[in-house]
Amino acid sequence: MIGLIGCGNMGNALVEGIINSGIRKPQEIIVYDQDNTKTRNLQDGLGLKAGADLASLMQEAREIFLSVKPQDMHVLLVTLKPLLRPEHLLISVAAGLNISFFEACLGKEYKIIRLMPNTPCLVGEGMIVACSNDNVEPQEEQTVIKLLETLGHVLTLEEQYFDAVTALSGSGPAYIFLVIEALTDGGVELGLKRDVALLLASQTVLGAARMCLATGENPAILKSRITSPGGTTSAGLMALEAGAVRSSFAKAMAAAKQRSKEMGNSNRKQDSKNQKSE
């Protein structure tokens, strides 16, 4: 049985993706949220099992996704600690919270996996980066990876890279949605109907991404193959470079990475205060 604590956007995307993949049935997933409305919506919409409380969820589930807001995680972990058993595997999708944060709250004897997924998991095209603490057995990590692979591509990386991952693939879909929105608006300005422009923009982004993955070639090389001297693509690229699009993306990722670090530091400081007051 899989458990989900916290029915926010990312938690919902994960469980919906798992169900859509067919690897687990709705009845094999139990969810809990302090907001009963969110729990009922998932229960009614997807047929998931709603946990009456955290104790019942912890009793039934072995792999447990923690999907609450980072600032709420300490209180949750304090509540979960007396309910934990050695076989429990805690899987965090909270941005900015290192594995050391969980070990400080719970002790170092529990199994922790940290994920940085993104919302395209909902349609089976997610990018998920994972790392585990030393208590997680290799076969346990592989079981979770196989589960997550139904939602997209899974990559294991050292935790030191997670702020950069958050800035690129975690926040990245929002950047690309902005690109699709801009291309669509541009198409409308050129006389296309909005639904036609949206289809053209979305499929173009999808096709270009798949081409990168399928060929494994440097995107600069792929770009050069459709850029004839003095042609239409060349004219468009010159306009984008003049608008500093490349540096704008770099600045966006740097800002997101810095914010991820700030969130982590803020939560660690708050956790330290909480522990002193307990």
C-alpha cells in the first residue's frame, strides 16, 4: 500500500500519474490531508482510499510520500515519529529540505528518499531526480525508481545538486509554459486562430524536446540544421538573441536556485528553533 500525506499539486500529480500508468490500483493508495475537502476530492475523483487519520495511514502503508509544504514538515514529522516502524520508507517531495533535516527530526535510523519531481508526471512525461540516505537498501531504491519510471524519466544524483535541479527541471515546466504562451500569442498576432496557434506551439515544443532526447545531439547542432543563412529561422533567432532570451533563462534559473537555498536555510533554522523549544 502506498501512502500520500498532503494532497497538494505535486502529491496529486504523483498519485494520478501512478494510477494513470496502471502500475497500482486506486484501492492500493491511501491519502490523508488536514483539509478533508482535498481528501474527499481525491477519493471521489480517483477512487483512492481516504485515511481517517495519520495513524491509520501509517498502519496500512509502507511507502509514504510526504507532500506537505516545507514549513509544515517539522510538525508533521513530530507527529509521525511515534508511528514509524523500521520497514517504513519515507519519500519526500518537499522543496529545499535536505535528508539531514529529516534525520534531525526523526533520528538517523529511518529510511529516507528525497525526490525533486515536476508536474508533467501527471501525463507520464515527468523528470524526477532522487537521492537516498544510507538506510535505504539498493533494492528498495530500485523499487521506488521503477514505480516512478511510470511517470517519466528518473535520475539519481548526489544531494548537493538538488538546488540546481529544482531551478532547472523542478521549476522548468513553468518556463516552458511561458514559452508556449508567448508562441501562441505571437501566432495570434500573425493572424492564426488561438486554438490553432496553441496546437502549433505545443506540438513544436514537444517535438523539439523529443528530438533532443532521441538523437542525443547537442541542441546547438540541431538548431544549426534548420537555420539557413539569411533565412526565416535565422531572422527569428537574431531577434531572440537581441532580446537577451538566453541570458534571461540563465537569470531565471539562478534566481530559482538561490530561492531554493534560502528556503532550505529558513526551514533548517526554524527546525533548530523548534527542537530547542521542545
